[in-house]
Amino acid sequence: MKNKKAAFEMSITTIIIIVIGVVMLIFGMVFVRTIMCGALNIAATTLEGAQGEINKLFGEQAGEEVVCMGTKGTMDIIPNRYNVVGCGFSPDINKDFEYTFTIESAFIVGTNQDIKNEVKTWIPETLTGTVKAGPGETSYATFGIHPPKDAQHAIIVIKPTINGVDKTKMRFEVRRVGWLQQTVC
């Protein structure tokens, strides 16, 4: 009878240890995924991210009527994701802006192979339009770049023309994310 009681106590202890182990494993996986995604998810791939970047640029460049992403430094574009880029308009008076984005150059880093025509297929939207903006508000002219999964490391230069005036060139770098970020996030 003593052996049966010891066997019963051993099996309950084993079950409790297994349950605690599974719970800790689940908590650990959730914790690691949350931390890793938060730390690795750097690229702004949504319209809200683009608007946040433009608003930040407006804060740094107070008094400027037009601010475009990728003009002060190269901005990253992630393959196999919809990356939103563009310009923000914040005039002192009510104003209409006619804009055109022109792909000036696109080349693979290291080989300087021209991929301008290929990059045009990555942009599913029109690159021209009109935006109305007034004092105290910011309006946006945005478009999406969606490089394929196998896109090589490249530099893309886009020239915005606003109301017939060429603006500072926008520079983007097609940069892959690591396997860890692709897997975890």
C-alpha cells in the first residue's frame, strides 16, 4: 500500500511540473515574440508611419511649405512589404499643389546595374496628382513601393516636382530584413 501511495504522489508531482513548464514556455514565447518584434520592426511600412515621419520632418524644418521623405537621409524600403513614402504640404495660406514623382535612377548596389524599369513595376499607383492644403493642416502626397521578395539591395532616387518646380531628390535603399525579423514578426 505504501508503494501505491508513493507512485500516486509521484504522478501528481510530475503533472504539476509539466503544467508549470508548459505555462512558463507559453509565457516565454509570448515575451520573446513581443520583445523581438518591438526591437526589430523598424521600417515604417504604413501610411501612419509615413505621416509620422513627415510630421517629424516638419517639426525639424519649421517654416518649410513642402517636406519630402528621404531628402535629408536615405530611407529604407523593405522587400515584400508595402512601403509608403511621399511628401507633406503645410502652407501658410490655402493652396493647391500639383505634384509629380519621377523615378530618376535606380541601380543595384555594388554592380550599378540599372533597374529603373523594374522599379516602375514596384509602384502600383499613379505618381501624379493634386493636393489641397491650408494653414495649420498638413496634406500628403504619398505612394507605395512594393519590391518583390527577391529584390536585390538597391538605391532608388526619385525626383519630386511640385507646382512645376523640381525639389530635392528623395533617396531610398532597398534593404532586406534579417531572417529572425521575418520569422518572428
